[in-house]
Amino acid sequence: MPSSVALKGAADRRQLDRARVAVFAVRYGLFLALGLWMVAMTLASEHFLSWLNFLNVFRQTAPVVVVAVGMTLVMATAGIDLSVGSLVALVSVLAAAGLRADLPAWAVIAAVLVLGTVVGLINGVFVRLGLPAFVVTLAALTYLRGIAFVASDGYAVPIASDGFLWFGRGELIGIHVPILLAAVVALVGYLLLNKTRFGLYALAVGGREEAARAMGIDVGRIKLAVYAGVGLLAALGGIIATARLGNGSPNAGIMFELDVITATVLGGTSLFGGYATVGGSVAGALFINFVRNGLNLLGVNPFWVQVVTGVILLLAVLINTVVNRRVAEWARLAGAEPEPGGAEDQA
Amino acid sequence: MSPLLVSMRGIVKTFGAVRALRRVDLDVGHGEIVGLVGDNAAGKSTLMKVLSGVCAADAGEILIAGAPARLASPMDARAAGIEMVYQDFALVPELSVTQNIFLGREVTRELLGFRFLNQPAMARAASELFARLGLRAPAVDTPVRTLSGGQQQAVAIARAIAFDARLVIMDEPTASLGATAITKVRETIGRLKAHGVAVIVISHRLEDVLTTADRVVVMKHGRVVGTRAVADTAAEEVLHMIIAGNDPRRPAPPHVSA
């Protein structure tokens, strides 16, 4: 289309530039916002920009990152899992009970990881049957926490096992174990999503299930796998969170699913499936926790922090859906996204 | 080698009380273009679903190159060299052109015992594929949702013949396209024939069939009404068969004898 480019006037070009900026802002807005917030907080609080504070935020973020990676793959298939917070509670309670019964830490950890996978599989079985993921996992959110309360009788149990606590407080090659685990999970999740058949099929299932089926993809198996995966990762997140706090409590992980979903949606993973980004989810998780940390340092009433978290989720969904679509549409009309392939229809 | 690429014999399919196919026979020669026409609910799509492995026939048999074949899934059909271009293209809008073409048949490589997608190899193969087909290649890494209807059609066709297809079934290939894109599709069908690929075109548009096909098969109420070499018929006669549901030249052979 060289002739049409040559014919474009200055006004068109300005429009094009604006469209490019808009596309860039929507795509990398989260990173910009995170950067701006960190600059602002550095100016506002002398305690913000310190190694200790950053390590603290990273350690708080670790369980969210671990589970958000699993949620990213679930959302790639156009699904959602609301039960991860309750699963954290169940893992927390059962791990503490197991350790109290003098089971070795490795056995307890293996057992709760298996439990998480099985819980995820159960969710997956119902989703595969065609039930809405939202309702299936809302039910799991309720009954899993119920089981956690029944199993613990409502009491928190302290944990003394050093082997177990290492997962929340230990260090390996000079790095805090939760941070290391989160980094490994994020890396593996990135490779799975972007470089393997499994990730591609998850995106295909979420993008257009009928097309995936027509191409011979076992849609049901992919769905089972992503829910099992997020269950496994929720159990790992539960281990890290429980070990960090040092006790097993049926109240662990309350509203944790909201943090995870906010991080994922904020990162740019589509709520409707077909598009997902692990890097975005990590950045989203960091964003939420840096905002909370900043508000705490500023001495903002903690009740307000919850309000802010809710508003961030709402904004994230707004950008994820309406704004994203409008900007992409507008940019295509303005020609910022090259109409690919040359115009065969005009040929 | 059998002179026939595909021979469907006495295919029966019922959906509850509806008898969608009542002992249908259909032959396709190597490199032959067959136009399949008929009213809505004539059974065209159901017959093609049976041939592409999407749904199983209740009775009848399918011979491919003379040998009985079991087509229990789209994968079976594809392994036998039968590909389907769906009316809605069956593309995943968010995935790239390359990802769509290789969906379900990815090229992988091993690294440290794990299997990873070989994205560069697939991108190269996709570009080459478009060149070979004489189709204008869309940038193969762009998401399909940004392509026009005609370009999406080109991607769907490219996918169908990327893996040594012997027969491509096109379900209403021109239904959702503009005039220039329709011309493009007709050219592509001709090019497939030149490459020795047989094509079955299902179409409401008689014009599509009469300009591209070697032979036209008319169906009504789950039966084959009649078949004609395109050179030996005219639009009026085919139209009569579609509407009246009988063959004015009866008794004529119900299909080209093998």
C-alpha cells in the first residue's frame, strides 16, 4: 500500500501516532503504572526504596505469583478458578495437622500437593461436563473452606517443623525460598504457555473451542489439566503462605482468589480466553502488593487498602475488556496495527 | 490403483426420527472436482460430516483408493488425506496464521528431554506454503482475527492442503465472501486440481459449481437425485433436479460407473 501511505496527510499521521501511543499504553500500561507508583512512593516515603522493603514485598507476592501462573493457564482456556483461596486454607489446616502428628515434612508436603491436584481435577471434571467454571469453583470455594473448618474445629495450629518452615522462611543460594519458588514456577509457566503444545492447545480451547475440537484437540483433557495444575499450584502457594506465617489456620487465604484473579486480569490475560501472559500476571501480582505496601508505609487505614484493591480489580477488568477492544479497533482503523498480508480483497 | 479416490457406498444416517441420509452413494475420482448441490436439509453437510470423520454413519462403507476405511474421527480422515475447510473456517481468532495452520500437527523439537514447539520451522513452512499455493501470504505471525474474510479463507485452505491432502471438502466456501474473494477461491480450487488434489464443493451458489466443478451431484431429502458432467448440463437442468427432486433423463446411471 505505498500509494495510500504517500497520500496520508499530516492529520492522518497525527491520528496514527496517537493510535500507536494508545496501543502502547494499553499493552504496557501496567508496567508504566508500576513504574510511576514506585517513583511516587520513593518520593513519598523514605522507607520504600530499601532492599529490606523490596524483599518483604517480593516474599508477600510469592504465593500470589505461584497461583496466578496457574490461573493464567486456566483463563487461557476461558475458565476461572475461584476456589484457590479456600484450597490454601485446607492445605494450611491439613499440613499443620500432619506435622502435629509427627509426620515428616516431606511426606506432608507431598500429600498436600497431591490433595491440591485432586481438588483441581474434581473442579476440572465438572467444567469438562459443561458446567460454568464460575459456579463449579464458587461451590468449591464454599465447601473447601467448610472442610478446613471441620478438620481444624476452627482452631489455628502452630507449626514447629523446621523442614516445613523452610519453605516460607528459608534461603537457598542466598535467595529466599518463596521468591525462588515463585521464580521457578513463573519460568516453567512461561515455557509451558508459550513454547509447548499444551499451552498452545489451552489458548486454542479458550479462543474457539469448536475450532480446537475440529482440529482434533482433546478439549476435555486440556481443561482437566489446567484445573489440576492450578490446584497443584494453589497447594504450593498454601505451603509457602502457611510456612511464612508459621501456623495452619482455616482462615488462611481469605480473599486470596481475588488477589490472584486481579493480578492475572491486570496483567492482560483475557477473561474470555485465547490470550494469556505469564509475565503480565507476575507484574500484576507485584503491582497489587507494591500498592498495598506503599499505602501501609503512608499510614493509610488498612480498611481503605481493601477498597483500593477492589477498585484496582474493577479498573483491570475495564481495561481488559472494553478499553482493550476499543483501542485495538481504533488502532486498526487508523492503521497503527498493519493490516497484514496485503489487501487480497482489493487485488 | 483404483480409479476412484473415494467411494461411499449405501451411507445411511438418522438423527432420531429424521432420516438424513438414505443409502447414499458418492464417488470422487483422483483430482476430480465434484460440486455437491441441493436444498437445505438435502443431506449434503451430513454426508460430508461422515466423510470427514465428524460423525459416524449408521450403515454403509467408505472405500479410499479401493480399500475400506474407518473414519471415526477428524484425525482418521486427515490421516487418510481427507481435509475439510469449514464454512466458518474453524480458525482460532487469537492465534497467529502459523499457529492455526499447524494446530494439532505442530512441529516440535526436543530440548533436555522436553518437547518444545519449533516455531521458526513452522513460520518458515507456513510462508513457503502460501508461496507454493500462489496465495498472497499474510504475515504469518499476525493473529487471524485481524485478517479479512478472504484472507481467513486462504488460511483455512492453506491449512487443509498443507499436509499432502488428496481430497479437500469445502463447505460453502463462498458463503461469507465478497465478489473478488469469490473469484480467488474459484482460482484456488482450479489450482488444487492442477496439483492433483480432488475437491468436493458444497454450495448454494450454482454458479460456483458450474464454473469450477467437473461433475455435479444433486441431493434432495437424503438421496442422490442425479449426477451430471458439468460440460453436459446447464443451470436449468440442475435447478430442475434440485427443486423437483427427480432426474429428467431417467433412467440414467445414478453415478459415473467405475
